[in-house]
Amino acid sequence: LASETTVADWRWILGGCLDGPFYGMKAFLPVLETQEEAHMAFTASTFARMTGLVAPAAYFVAKAGLLSFAECLYHDLTERGSNIGVSCVLPGNTQTGIIQAIRDQIDATDDDPGSWDDSAGFGEREAIKTMTDHFITHAADPEVLAYDLVDAIHTGRFYVIPAPGRHFEYITDRWARIVTGRNPSLGDRSPDTYLPRER
């Protein structure tokens, strides 16, 4: 929960998801500028444009911030006529092993379910167990993302969204709420929201 996020968790998540890509850009930019052509790709999240859900708040903040930073860098380099292209991946539910790692943490508490530690903000044990099963079963193939990213690099496309899901309805609704002054809404919290949809 946002109100229960510890300072340590906040700094750890923002450090990895936001500071890391920034420092990487600072380190590689001078080298890339000496190349005839080059490209930077940032991995944000579909959560970057959704309304903030309940948890983990720091992750949503970091991914939204990374997308905004990548957009700023894109404008900066484009206006300077730089040889460096920029893309930002918003991958949706992809089989990367992250969800499996959470599931492994849950499975480690099978003998003592009460020992499940929700300090990271993942959620109630049985609910997150069901959701991780759902995500693992329906995750998109990383190869699809890789091919889409390569195409984006060759064509100069910024947004890379290889597995659009129902969550795009929430992005549209969020913007509608912003321009009409309505309060945020969590809407339907079904796991299907984050699944890929057929193109």
C-alpha cells in the first residue's frame, strides 16, 4: 500500500527501476554519440500510464517516471539532430521470470502460510497466489517483444507495445477522468486486465 511503503522499499525500487536506467544513460551516452548510429531502449511498464493501483506504489511511480524520462530524452536528442534513437518498451505481461520469483516466495511458505511477508506490497497470500498462476499461464513470449523492439529500432519508433492488453481501456479512462476533473478509479481489478490481447 502507498501509505505503508517503507523508505527502504521506496529507495530500493526507485533505485533499480529509475536511477539505474538514468545512470546507464549517463555512462553510455558519450560513447554512443561517437558512433555513426546508435539506439537506447528503456523498459518501462504498461503500469506507467495506468492509474496508480493499490500496490506496489513505488513500482508504479518508478515506471511512470522512466517513461517520462525516456520521452524527455527522445525530444532532447531529436531536437539536437542526434544519431541516437530512443525507444521505450511497455511490455505488458511477459514471461520474464519475475512473476515466477514471486510465486516461488509464496511456495516457500506452504508449510506455514502465516509466515507470508507482505511488506513488499504484493498482496494477500492466496489472492496473489491465484494471480501469479494466472499471469504465468498467460504470459506473452519474450521473443515477441524482442522482434517488436528490433523493428522499432530499425524504424525509429519510440513506443514498443508488443502485447497490448485490456489495460489500455484503463489508460483511456484515466485520461478521460483527468480532463473532466473526476477522481481516479480502480475499476475492474480482474487479472485479465493485464493479459495480452490478440492484435
